[in-house]
Amino acid sequence: MARITVIEYSLILLVFTTAGCGEKADPLSGLAGIGSPTTYVQDVKALLDRHCLPCHSTSKSGAQRNGAPIAVNFDTYELAVANIERANVRIQAGTMPPAGGLEPAIRTIILDWLATGTPRGEP
């Protein structure tokens, strides 16, 4: 027998509890954001700024880069898109950043962003 997820159960419960709330009631109103794609502006930029830019920034040189390749930077959306697939291999392996890797929730955000085609999103 197939198991139902918490989100699926919640949506079903919401639909049934709001079914008689009037002709124009939208049982899915208030659920904006659920299922929306992961975007650079809304989800990824802050993560890259915090976890990658300390070494992978065009403003860093020499020892400031802590061994980061000079051509791998994440300062802009364009640079992030150009470098994220290569970096993701190490991110998912837990070897980037070298100080211990990123927590699973952050790795999932990166995977989701890649899976949806690295959309920029709206500022």
C-alpha cells in the first residue's frame, strides 16, 4: 500500500475542510510558495554568499582564496550558474567547503536549483 506524505495529507485535509466555505473559496489559497521552484535570488544567493564567497570571490586573490581555483567564483548569478555543477559534485560529497561540508538541507537546495534549471528568480 502506498504511503501518503505529510504534505499530501495536509493538502487533502485542507481541501476537505474548506470545501463548503462558499462558491468562491479557493482551497489552495494561502499555499503560495509550496512547490515553487528554487531560485537564485530567493534561495541560493544568500547560501553562496555565506558559504562560498569567503574563498570563491573575484575580490579574493592569493592566500585569501584558501586554495580555491582562481576561475571558480560565485559573485554573480552568471558566475554561479557557470560553476555550480562542478562545485555540486564536491558539495554533495561533503568535501566543499573543506572545513566540513554543508548541512543536508543546504545541499538539497542546491540540488533543487540545479534540477529546475538554475532559475534566477525575481528580486
